[in-house]
Amino acid sequence: MLNTRELEKRWLKYKIKTYIPHAIIFVSIIVIMTIISIFATSNTEKTPVIATKTEKHEKRKIVAIQSLQKEQNVSTQKEIVTAPVQTNIQQNTQVQTTTLTEDTKLTLSPSMNFMRRIQNEEQQPYYKVTSSVKKSTKKRKKVVQQATVEEEYMDIEQKSQVKKKTTNKAPITIVKKEPTSKPYKKQIITIERRDSQNDIKEIITRFKKNNNPALSLFVAKKYYELGNYEQAYNYALITNAINNDIEDSWLIFAKSLVKLNKRDMAIKTLKEYIKYSHSGNAKILLNDIQSGKFK
Amino acid sequence: MNSIFVNSKNVFLDTVNPKDYVQLDRVSTIYQSLKDSIKKPLKMILLYGKPGTGKSMFLTKLSLDLADTQNVFLYDTPILDESEFYKTLAQDVFETKYAGELNFTQFMKIVKDKNLNQVPVILLDEAQLYSEELMEKIRLLSDTRTLKFVIALHKTEKEDLIAKEHFQTRIWETIELENSLPTELKIYIQKKLMKANCFDTASMFNSKAVNKIYKLTHGNYRDTNKLLYGLFEIYSTYEKNNQLYSIKTNQISTKLIEMAAIHTGLIDA
């Protein structure tokens, strides 16, 4: 009589042996697919990932960039705004310092306001860059409203250290009301700490690290605002080389050319860009250059 | 009374019995052509194929079918000694007993002296075992047209050489036997079982089971018989151990086919 148990064991071994190659093929396919998908996703998300990483480390720098963009307008209003706001801060910090204990830990998270603002700026027509003092104050209000609660904590804590009034109670709700009720306070604090030239350098170093066209575009705009048209031209050119679909970059490029007395080249460039993109803003700028409105 | 599995097992015992011969369309055609070739004035007929393709069964059936009408002599085991070979033929075909050594010249004399009305047919199985020298003598004997040889041999390089050297220039017929196709294998198995009244087990062979068997045996009849013998042996063991509940009995279990293949050595596990 056959030993069926022994035979069954041998059969089981045989089945396992036959499934091993299938299992290997299956696993290797899954691994390959995973690697491919990781590569695919990393390629598409490479730029934003780098941006968020750097923003984590340089949150304060982003605040500086925001303030830098408003620097021209802010400088005119600086004296007017500082007096009432500072008094407000003093009042607020008196309340806040009573709420904050030494053990309170603040967690900082990256603010995407900078990126959002750049995107918003790209959608706006070029002539909004040269806006009046009134417009800039409105913008500044928006920026202040967009500022995060964490930023508020930081600023308030710094002030509170000066005052050195501490209690054990911590009603956080009062702090959370700050960004909406006192929008001017935070902005002034950040503006005071930043130097425009240094900030541009920082942005340039960041740009060299990650090659983000948004950063080079910002530098180009900044240089243009500061009147350094040659550098504005250079950075707009770099931005176009990285991504030739950014309208603002083309506009800054053309405007810089006009400012560098290369009007014909600016017209030629804009015409080429309009032919390619049918951009409305580019057409307006072209008309302005041709009619002499923009010099 | 034996169980259906024991009866089915016995069906696949590896024996050459013309009663067990299963008629398949393709095989029947080949068999008919072989029968027709014997009637033709051919000197030699070569039947070749891989081991287990049914050459021995063909020769056995042929000898049985022709026995009534013709003098047929079947030698299923080769007579390797030359003198013994001549003496056996002299005794069987020409009814001449020879006490001492019988050489080719003496045997040729007997062949020429005996004037037979009908050309006797000599069927030699496993002819690849004969020496080249003896094969040459067989060729010369067939040239006399007093004897007709049907030679069955395995298809190997050596046999191809024999065919080339000894038979190429002769008027002869070659018939090749091949392994069965999956559809033929199903008919073969079911017919074989039904011949032994094992209808229940015959109905258990569906296409899936037959394809699995075909995959393991490549349609070779001998391997198939061996595998199915092992398969029904496992079934009967399961039946004895009251383990049949663990397997399907309305159709042949693939697991048991594989187990039988491991048992018979068709699968190296």
C-alpha cells in the first residue's frame, strides 16, 4: 500500500517549489512598478517638494521676502504706521505675556503665502507693480491677514521677553484673535529686521540650490523695482530658460529691455511671445511700448 | 469485489495485449497502411518511433490479425546470437531442425531449397538491439524475396544510421509512430476504461485532467499507462484509508495526478 502521507508531503514541497518562480516574478513586478511610480511622482513633484523643504528652514526669510516686496511703499508709510501700532503691541503684549508660560512650545509650519502671492502676482497685469501708496497699504493689509498664527506667537514672545511680565495662566484664545483684530502690528516687526539687498542675495542662493523659476522671477522683479534693470533682464532671461510659460517673466524681460534702451528688441521679443502665448497683458505692454506710454 | 479504483488501476498495467488495443482514428489509419504494405511486394518494412508509442502493440496486433491468412512470426525479444537467430528461423519458418552451428551460408541454402507457396512475414521487435552485421544479413535475406521482414525499432541517431545504411537502397516502407494528441489521449484513456466496464472512472476524466496528464506524459502511451496506474493506486489507497472525503470524486483531482507523477518519477520533487 502506498504511503500517501509521505507522497502528500513531497507533493506540497513540489507545489511550493513551483510557486517560487511565480512569486519571485510577482514580487519583482511589484517592486519595479513601485520604483517606477516613485520616480514618476518624484519627477513631477520635485519642484514643490524642494520649495517646502527650504521654506521649513527659512520661514522667517519668507516673511522677509513679503516685507521686501512692499518695502518701497512701506518705507513711505513707516513713520505713520509705527506709532499707533507700537502702542497696540504694547497693550497686546501686556495681555499676552500673562497668557504665555515659559513651557509653551511653539511649532512652526511652512507658510505657502509667498508662493501663493507670487502666483497671484503672475495673474495680475504688469502695471500693478508700479502701484500707488494707497494700493500698497491695501496689499499690506492682505498680507498681514494671511500671516499665520505661529508668526504671531513668535513676535509676541519676543516683545514679551522685553517686558518680562509673566504669569502662569495661559488662555490661548486671546492670542488667536490677534491676526484679525490687529493686522498692522506684525508687519512692522518683520520690516524692521530685514535688509533688501541681503534678502535678494538669500533668494539668489536659494535659487542656485533648487533652480526654482519662481525665485528667479522674484529676483528679476525685485531688481526691476530697485532699478537694477540689467540684473532684472538677466534673471528674467534665466527664468525664461527654465520655464518659458511664465508671463510675468516675459513682461519683466521686455520692460527691462525698454529701460536698457533696447526698445526694438523688447518689441520683437513681445511679438514673438504674443504669437506663441496670445497673452493679453503682453499685448497691452506692447501697445504701451509702441505708443510711448511705457518708457 | 474490487473497488472501481482497483479495477481501473489494473486496466493500466503495462502489458502488450492485443485485446487492450485501443482504436484511435490516426492510429487506425497507420495500422491499415501497415497491413496494406505487407500485401505489397516490398522486401522490408520499417516501423519506428519513440519508446512507448505503441510499436510492440502494433506488431502484436498485426501478428494476431494476419495469423489466419498468412504465415506470421513475431519475435518480440531480439535473438542476438547470429547462429541462434538462423536456427530459430529455420525451425519456425522452414520447420528444419539444426543441431549444430548454423551460419548464414547454410541458412541461405535452406531458404533456397524450401520453396514456400506464400512469403512468410517475420516481425522483429526491438531491432535496434541487433548488431550491424546481423542487420546486413537480414537485408541480404530480404533480397531473396523468400522472406519479408517487418522491423520495429526506436528512433534514435543509431537507428537512423541503420535505416540509412541498410534500408535506403531497398524497396521498403517506413512507418513512424508518434505520441498521441491531447484529444486522442482522452479517447485512449476513456476507451481503455470503458473496455473494462469502468464507466464511472472514465467519466471522471474531463479535459482539464487529460491536459494535465498530457503535460506530464507528452502523450506517450507507456508513460500515460504508468501514470494512471499510479493515480488509481493512490485513489484506492485513499479509499482504503477512508480519506476520499478530502478529494473530489466526481472528477480526477489535479493534486492526485501530480502525486502520481511524483510517485512514478515523471515529476522530480
